[in-house]
Amino acid sequence: MAVNEEWRAHIEAWQSSGLRQTEYCRQHQLNYNSFITRLSEYRKTRDDDVATLNRTHSLKYLKGGVSQK
């Protein structure tokens, strides 16, 4: 399941808030277990995005698309 924009906004706001997850959830009236589930999905999506970028970069490099200086 993809993380919707509302959850993505909460996760990114939490990351920059300096608050513990439980405190952020309490202040924003979020269910902590739902937050943890969405955070896990968010991290997996981000990991998948990074892996895709790494594969794309590696392929460009192997095909000579990236110059070395």
C-alpha cells in the first residue's frame, strides 16, 4: 500500500519536529500503530526509490552515459 499525501506530510513533519514518535502522534491526534505502519511503508518506498536510482545510475555508467573526470 502506498503512503498517501496526508501520511507523507505527517511523517516528514515528524522527522523535522525533533519529537519522539509517540509525542508527535499525541499532539496531532494520530493513532500510534497506524503511524508506525505508514512509517514502515514510507521507508520501504524510499528504499525502493533509492534502489531504482542506484540501478539506473549503474546502468548509465556501464553504458558510458556518465563521464569520469
